Amino acid sequence: MSTETSTIQQLADRDYKWGFVTKIEADTAPRGLNEDIIRFISAKKNEPEWLLEWRLKAYRHWLTMEEPKWPNVHYPAIDYQDAIYYSAPKQKNGPKSLDEVDPELLKTYEKLGISLTEQQRLTGVAVDAVFDSVSVATTFKEKLGELGVIFCSFSEAVREHPDLVKQHLGSVVPYTDNFFATLNSAVFSDGSFCYIPKGVRCPMELSTYFRINAADTGQFERTLIVAEEGAYVSYLEGCTAPMRDNNQLHAAVVELVAMDNAQIKYSTVQNWYPGDKNGKGGIYNFVTKRGKCAGVNSKISWTQVETGSAITWKYPGVILQGDNSIGEFYSVAVTNNRQQADTGTKMIHIGKNTRSTIVSKGISGGFGNNSYRGLVKIQKSASNSRNFSQCDSLLLGDKCGAHTFPYIEVRNTSSKVEHEASTSKIGEDQIFYCKQRGLSAEDAVNMIVNGFCKEVFRELPMEFAVEAQKLLGVSLEGSVG
Amino acid sequence: MTQLTNNRQNDWCLSNFELFEKSLNGDSALHIHAIRKAAMERFAKLGFPTTRDEEWRFTSVAPIASSTFNAVLDYAPDGITEKNLKNLIVDGMNGSRLVFINGHFSRDLSDCGSFPHGVKVENLSGALKNDIGLVNQYLTRYARYDDNAFTALNTGFLHDGAFIYVPEGIVIEDPIYLVFVSTESDASFVSHPRNLIVVSRNAQVCIVEHYISVEKNSYFTNTVTEIVAGDHSVVEHTKLQSESLKAFHIGSMYVHQGPASNFTSNSISFGGVLARNNITALLDAEGCECTLNGLTLSTGQQHIDNHTTIDHAKPHCNSHELYKAILDGKSKGVFNGKIYVRKDAQKTDAKQTNKTLLLSDNATMNTKPQLEIFADDVKCTHGATVGYLDAEALFYLRSRGIDSEAARDMLTYAFASDVTDRVKIEGVREYLSGVLHARLEQGRSEG
């Protein structure tokens, strides 16, 4: 047991290998939050009157709300008046070439198998002419434009496609939804907008583009994806690569709308700064994500791999409104050191013959606390609906915790709801077996953890599945249960 | 504003308490009265819970808080005789029987039996006089009232109930039967039965708590039972809740388990318009076994809520939990099963299953299993299902020439008997089988 403790100790002592600061000259709003600041943000972005009104309505509502206290996470109180709500990056003074970048960081990239050009992009190295991101972006844009797919930043969408934005903004997550979503509605900086017209199957993973194009969307992101009748899109948010970020609080909102026969697949890989081994610093990731299967036979699928952030608090949900619609949620959440995660999903069955699947895998190590909190609600109208939930937890030490809070509400006799949960640790016999076959203890743990998460990784787009596996290895380095 | 309404809702409890204090006469000087006062103060501070409290999210106690119930201050037989009692209680129980009418002990209807020396089977208000030393060692030490308003209220009105003490090494073969009867009354009333069961080292006992009513009127029962299971003791507790269909029932049971003790609870609820059962088991030593079984049968406007907490505080303990519910009519069922595994409770094996059968589209089930685990070398699983009768099983029976109604009854009965068959006392099993059949027949005539 003593060697075990020492390796866990090593793990706990591990530093965040990619922490560094990039100085950015920015066009910054004064500290604090009031109606003038919101007007300032809106004016900076040349927004139409209706959007400003919407922001102000949200802000006024926010003033009447209280910060929720029910999640199983602990953090010092946030002073909302001490933050800067608008900061547009002007120009970067990054390192001149990769040679100037921290070699440790490059090693991590290598482990994750990230291409050289992307490494440059991520570390903030000035990109040379050949890999000019603007030109790359334009190529993608042309190709998508031919099909009628709109994919642009949120502010661009407000300018170019105001009707679409006006129609769908707040239709899934209204500005009154919850404390952080309301705050986001008032001050959201930018984000992405994606519109897939009727019958179009988006030819590429929109992630590729996103990774290159939208690295600095900021603290209060707003994403809106609309898939019209019969459309299909797969979208990947975030990045397996470690993200540098100076913002403490992230309160993003993601809204998905799927019409008749449409399909949206939304994958997230999140690896933000988790804070040091004493839990100091790190990102608070408080996100509201929700999809609406508005049409018949529509399908929304969430896949997430959460390894970063000091606190992760999010419940990607699906409102199954259309008959025969399908909602899916696949999640891997890793908490190490002092990280905390309270994550899960909400499946609201309204339409007939609706189906949902939930697979959640939580891994806790160090002093980490991992909670699954989910809601499955079957309304009276949702006859013949079906849900299957499975949440498994893996504990890699004796100081970490795993919690499950599943809520099940059923109001219909022809529906079936099943929920299963288990908690376990990596067996000594399993490690022994692997070691006997010549694997090191660390590789054995890696292999077992990856096997544990396989059901979820299978759902990720191919190349990210590979990266996610490697990421898990990096996250749990030195951890032998 | 909410503060104001809350205070007004507490008013009837507080004025009841003044009357209760007066009725105690000289007894109010006793040590226990200081506890009563402290609990009442705590209750005044807590107020009745609202659905904003996570613990009461799905169960609104507003009907209890907003009406007025009068305390029953003195014993009155109220026309209860052996004869009309016989139709309501479980037949063929061999052991001793303690009967309480509206919360007060009825010596005439009870049979305290004969037991080996040292065994105490008596009423609590008697024990508070005769065995005060023994009672004070245990009473109110396990039922924490600082965060539960109903336990605080019960502690404030602590007066009568059952006191059972089994000394070291004694095995009581026959079950001890506790009957709590509510009678007819013009005004709605409240009773606060308080039971204390202490089982010492190597002792064994089997207890049945039964809540019944003679008339179908409205009243409120707020009961608390404390159980202390010593080293290597074996305790089986069965609670049958068949209050009137207009009654309110809040029952809390607090179990404290010692080394290698074995505790089993069977909680069967089919009465009350609003019923809530809380069971909190603290596995406070190594080698404990804890089994919780539960069954809910509800129909009409009934709302039955089961909250259980199993707290694995020490290593090498096992717990098994099986709760089932059959909901018909417009009834509502709630289940919350918490399992805590504390930091040092390695080698814990905890298993929880919750199954619900919905027989009507207007019935609602809210279930929330909850595991909180802080140790790594443990085996914890839970499963929850909500569904309907298996179409294939129905088809199988019908292909054997059984009509669809009988087939449905058969499968429903089988679903329930999975729990009722676990009760060790034969008389109770037969009684439950009778209740089940009657319920099925009633459901058929309504449907």
C-alpha cells in the first residue's frame, strides 16, 4: 500500500504543465456590471436594438435571482462586480516561434498527437503565410456556403442573419432559465452560430473549423445550432489540447434545435486549467446546455469528456418534444487533485415513443469529488417512451468521492425507465494480471480506465476518440489505484 | 411574508404544547421535560418543511401545516373493545401485545406477556416513572431533531409509546405486537407515539408496529421509533401502516447498529392520504448487516413517500435494500434512498433496488436513489425501474387459458409478494396476502 500512496502523492504533486500567460492588449470595458456596461458591449458589437433590449431584460431579471446553492461543489463567493465583462483581443505578443515555447508543453502536445500547425495556433505563435488561418477558414466557408450551411461567429450571425437568430435565440434556454444562463444572456461576448438548411448533411465535422477559428471566444460564450428538416450536423466544441485561459468563471450557453428528422451530434472535450494541487485557481465551468428535439424523428446526442476545470457544473439536456425523437448523453468526467464535478443530464420526455439513453462514467482521484446528477422525466403525454440510464464510478484513491443523484419522475404507464449505477475501484487482481503480462502498473491503469470509458469514447468522432484516450492517460499520469 | 405564514402554521402546535405542559402536572420537573422544551424551541425555529427543502421536494406537508389538529391529552377507550379491534389487527399473533389508543396506552386491551427476568415490555410513560435510569440512557439519543421538524415535534410531545428492553443473551421467540389505534372524533386530532427499543448483546427480538383506525376520518399521526441494536444482536422490525384514507401519517425510525448486529426492517404502507416513512440506519461498527424492505400500495388520491438513509460509517458492513411500489388511481409515490459510505468504511457492500409498477396513467412516481461514496474499496450498486406489466408474461398466462384480469392480478400479486414473502412472521404474511387480494379486487371493480 505504501508504494500506492507514494504514486498517488506524485500524482497530487504534479504541476499543471501548460500554465503560462499571454499578454493581450485589449479593448476593455471598466470593471463591474450595470446597464451601461451592457449598452457598452452591445454598442461595441453594433447590435440591433432588439438584442440590446433582450440583454437588458435578462440583466433586470438576473438582479432578482440568487446564485444556486444546491450543487455538490464548494467555491468562494464570486464578486460579479469585480469582473470585466468585455475584452476584445486586439493583438498578440506571443512567442515568435515554437522554439520559445515551454518544451514541457510541447511534450504534452506530442503525447496527444497534435499537428505542428495546430501547436503553433494553440501556443499563440504568429502563424506564417502558408497556414494563414483566415485563408483556411475562408476555404471551409466557401465549401459550406455552397450547401447553404451557415457557420459563423455569433456577432456575424446577428449582423447577417438577424431573422434566424431572433427566431431561435432563447427558444431552448430562455433568458429566465437559471442564474448563470441569465447572466450569460445579459453579457454574452460571442460564440458560434450554425444553421443547416433542409435536407443537408453537413459534409465535415464542424469541429475542425472551430478549432482553428474560434480560440478566443471568451468567457460568456453563446452557441446556437439549428438543424432544419432532415439535416445532419456533427459539432465538436473545445479541444483535447490544454487550453490556456485567464478567466475564472465560464458561463456559457449552448442551444440546439432539431426539426423533423434532423440530427445533431454535439461533442465536447474540455481540458481547462484545473487549479494547482491545493485547489488554488482554476476555471469554474458553469455551463447551460440544452437541445430541443422539436420535430418528429429528430435526434440530439451529447458526448462529453471533461478532464479540466477546477469546478465543472453542467447538465446537457434534451427536451424530447417531437414524437419518436431520441436523446442521448454520453459522458466521461475525471476529477483529480482538488477538482470538483457535478454533471449529468436532463431528459424531458413529452412526445410519444420518445427514447433516451444515458451513459455516465465518473473517475475520481486525489481529493476529487465527482457527482452525477440527472433527471429523467416522463410526462403524461409521452406514451411508450423508454429510458435507460447507467452511471458508473471508478475511485482511484481513498480520499476522493463519488456521488450519484438520479431523479426519476414518471407519469405514464406505458413507459419504461431503467436506472443502474455502480461504484468500484481498480482491482488489485486486474493490475496484477496486467503486470504479469509485462505491462507497467501505469499502463495497466491506463488500459483499465480506457476500457471503463470505452462506451463513451465510441461515440466521439474518430480522431477525437483517439486523442481523448491519450488525454485520459495524461490526466491520470502516475495514478495507480 | 413567508415567515409570517410559517409562524401562523406553527401556532396550533405551540398552543397544543401549552395545554400538554399543563396536563403533565408535576411531571414537568423531570429531566425529560427540558428535552421536550428544547425540541419544541427547535421546532418553532424550523417550522414545517416546504417543497423548497430538498428532503421534501416531492411531498408537500401544507395540508398538515395549514389545518389544526388538537392534542389528545388523556387516555379514553373511545369505544374500542377487544371485539372491534379483532377485525382490524393481524390474526394469530402469539406473543405479547401493547395497544395504544390515540397515542395513549390501554392497559385493558394489552397483554404484556411473561418474559425472562430483566426483559421490559411496557409503555413509555410507565417506564419514565419506573425505569427512568434505563430509559434516560437511550431515549432521544438517536432520533436527532435538529434538522427534522417532525421529529422535533414528536420529541416536544414525547409522552407515551412502547418501551422494549431485551437484556444480554435473551432470545424472544414470539413477536411483540404494537398496535396504534386512532378512533373517531368530531375534531381532527394529532397523536405523537414514541417508541424505544433496546436490544443488548447477543439478544434477539422481533417487533411489529401496526397503525390502524376504526373510522375513516381525518387525523394526524406523527410517530418516532428509536432502535438500538447491540453487539451480535438480531432485530427484525415490521411496520404496517394502514391508517384511514383521510389520515396523515409521518413516521421516522432511527436505528443505531453495534458490532456484527443484524437488523431487518419491513415497511409496508397502504393507508393514509399523505404518508411519509423515514428510516435512518447508522451502521456504526464493523460487521453490521442491514436489510431494508419496503412495499407501497396506493390508489385514489393517496401520496406515499419513503425516505431511507443507510449510513456506512465503519468498514466491513453489508446493506441490502429492496423497495417496491404499486400505484393506481391518481396516487403519487416517492422514493429516496440514500447510501453514504464514509471515508474509512472500506469493504462495504451496499445494494439498493427500487421497482415501481404503474397501473394507471394518472399515477406518478418520483424516485431518487442517491449514493455518496468517500471510500475506494467498496461495492455499491443501485437500480431503479418504473414500468408496467410485462406484455409477454401476460400473453403467456392468457395462452394458458387465464383471462386477462386474472393474469394481471396474478402478476401484480407476484410483484408485491417478492417483498411480503420476506417478512418472517407467518401471521403478518397471511394478513398482507389478504390486504393484497382485497386491493386487487377493489382495483378491478373501479377499473
